Amino acid sequence: MGKYFGTDGFRGEANVKLTVDHAFQVGRYVGWYYGRDHKAKIVIGKDTRRSSYMFEYALVAGLTASGADAYLLHVTTTPSVSYVVRTEDFDCGIMISASHNPFYDNGIKLLNGNGQKIEAEIEARIEAYLDGRLEQLPYATGEDIGRTVDFVSGRNRYIGHLISIPSCDFKNLKVGLDCSNGSASNIAKSVFDALRAKTYVINNDPNGTNINTNCGSTHIEVLQKYVVDNGLDVGFAYDGDADRNIIDGDKIMYVCGKYLRDQGKLRGNTVVTTIMSNMGLYKALEKEGISYEQTAVGDKYVAENMMENNYSLGGEQSGHIIFSRYAATGDGILTSLMIMEACVEKKSTLCDLAKEMVVYPQLLRNVRVADKKIARENPKVVEAVQAAARALGTEGRILVRESGTEPVIRVMVEAGTQDICAEHVNNVIKVMENEGLIVE
């Protein structure tokens, strides 16, 4: 984790933490770096935030000033940028989005030629350039100046790719979609309509400031009420850039892991998770004879593990699920399609397919601190965490980790009851308070 780039790109309040000048400089370096020995091709997508247009133009200016050609997908999803990068011979992809954050935040996500999050060493070089620790880059002149290309056709090919994936259609099934007034607004309904579902859509009218506002993955209760009130068969809610689907990610991995295993498509008979997945998932997978591996928190680490070992399914509890046969990154719409296929082929509801997985009570509290490393490594905090682990034994666990994007320590406990979880979480946080580590 660097000074600017966290686990999910360079993110912060627009023109406060992440400024238009930052975007220009990122474009300058990316355009130069990938164009050292050829004419670089960079594809850009954005979500519906008002500031996304500002950052798009700044990135394009930086890229073309360094001699790269910039291809614009316009409003689209992060997974579509990943798909276009790896199938259309681009050097790099850029997504402008702050995912589930409020509209006034934004972010710059960089994807490599494989459609995955860019390598840490390249992020480090960009950070050095932003801080003036590298030499000034030359400007392109004359015919070497880059051009800007409208590339909405790339987004359309991604839509076609999604439609081609399910092995069955969804005829007469009533499907609700909460598009969060974000990127899914341009894609999700078209896909489900083409697969013959009766599609009902809410929060599909972005205006630049209503992305994630009382809707989408951060307000799932809105879709739940809509599904019940309208007698729908199933509903899916997306975040701002539609790279995740807000059904419990562990249940998705359990249902899809079993389904892929039964289809002979679960490579290595293994599901890749992060350390945040629920103990209930692991026990359920073990009962089914399915293996699992754990990575650090962040879908980039899941993707790296899957690529290294040729696994076909992995993801995060938060809903970022990767189906490596079809995508190189988490894709909320694709995940919806895979869940629908499993339900249709098994002639069952999602609830029935997931009922064998018993979720352990879990409590997660985020604590804002002055210094994450100092707080996590404080001897008394370490002692309190170890005491909790001993008390929980094999019937629970405690995780204390640093946020990848905020000055926050996350304290999580799983145990047999919510009261036990609360007891151990509160004990650790109390020690942090007594040590003067917490800030308001």
C-alpha cells in the first residue's frame, strides 16, 4: 500500500485528496511508460459521478500529451474495462470510479494488459512521479501527439460477451435490478432483457450526484422491499462501478462452487477466498469435499492466486466474485448471471441452494486512528488480540487489520453468538482507547 494508491486504486474526495492535477500527471506517466517503445493504447471508462468527466478529460490530456492514444468507453463498468483491455490488445486500462463511496469521492483504478489491477511496482513509480522524485517527462510533439478515439463499440462487445455466457435463458423469471444510479445503468437491463427475463429496474437514472445515494449495495433494504412489493423471483443490487454483487459473497462462492464442481468446471476443486470469509463457508466447503485457499484482503490478491494456480472461482465476502473462465476481475453482472444459471439448472431458489451453509455470527467495527501501523503493533493491543484468540479457540476467530484505503483499523470477531463477538471486539477497542490510539 503506497502513499496514494491503496488496495483499490487512488481514491479520495474529488479535488481535495484526488485532484484534477493528479489525474493529468497519472495520465502523463502512464502514457509515457507504456509508450517507450511503441505507440501506447490506453482505454478509459468512468462511472456516473459529476467529477468523473473532469478526471476523464484530465487523464486524456495527460495521456495524449505523452504520445499515447486514449480510447473512451464513456460510462461503463470496471469489469467492462478489464474485458476490453485483455481482448482488444490495449496496453493498460483506466477506470474512473470510487465504487460504493459517496458521489463527492472519486478514484483512478489502473488495469494491466491482462485486465487485472496493475502491478505494485508501477504504482510506486507513478507515486514517485507525482511527488517529483523522477525526472520530467518529454512532451509529444507534431504527429507524435496522441489522439482520442470514441470506443463505445468496446462496451457493446462486452455486453455481447455477458449475454453469451449462461447455458440457459431466464424466460418468464421476474428479476429486479438496483443499478445504484451508477455504471450498471448502461448495461445490466440490456443483458437480462436479451436473456428473456422480465426485468424490473430501480435507481437507473443517474444525475451525477445520486450515485449510491439511498440505493444499491450500500442500501440493500431498498431492493429487498421492491422485490417483495412486486412479487419478483430474485433481485440483484450493484455498487457504483458494478464490480460486485451485494448478495453475501461467501454464500455466492458456496453455491457457485458446488454448481461448478457438479458441472466439472471447478478447476483444482478449490475456491479462493480472503481471510475475511466466514468460518461457515469453510465448514460448508469441507463438508462438500471442496478445498479452499485464503489470501490477504483485496480481490487483487484473490485474482493473483487464481492466475498462479489456474483456479476458476474466488472472491471476497463483500461480493467481489471472480469467474476466471470469463473475467479477470470481479464482475457484479456476471455474478448475477452465474447465480441465475445455477438456480435455473438446479430448479431451486438461491435460498435453498445456500441453506446448507450456516453463517457464524460476525461483528466488524472500524476504528479511526492516527497511525494504522502504530495502532496495530501496539504491545497492549497485540496482547488483547492474543487473549481473545485464546478464549475463542477453535469455535471462533479474531482478525485485526489495516484498511487499504482509509486511516482505519478493522476489528472483526466470529463466534457462536453475537454477544461473544461484541465482548471481544469491545475489549480490543477499549485497549486502543486507553492507549490513546483512536481519533475522532
